[in-house]
Amino acid sequence: MEAERLRADRLAGAAVAVLAAFALGDATDVATMQHAAVLVAAIGIAGLVILLRARLR
């Protein structure tokens, strides 16, 4: 059961990384680039929280 939970957390972390890559890749102009940077930062923080939670279990 613990292994399944850890696997799910790792999968969620990978999904966050993919979302961040898409958000950054979609930025075409400076304004969109700034919005994408904020989005990537928020997604990155969420991903770190997920990964740290997985480590602390």
C-alpha cells in the first residue's frame, strides 16, 4: 500500500513537470512569457510539495 502511494506521488510529480514544460513551451511573446513563468513557478512549487510529501512518508 505504501509503495502504491509513493508511486502515485511520483506520477503526480512527473505530471507537474510535464505541465510546466508545456506552459513554458506555449509562451510566444513577452507578456505570455511572464504569465508562463508565474504558472511554471506555481506548478513547480506544487510539484516540490508533492515530492517532499512522498519523501517524508
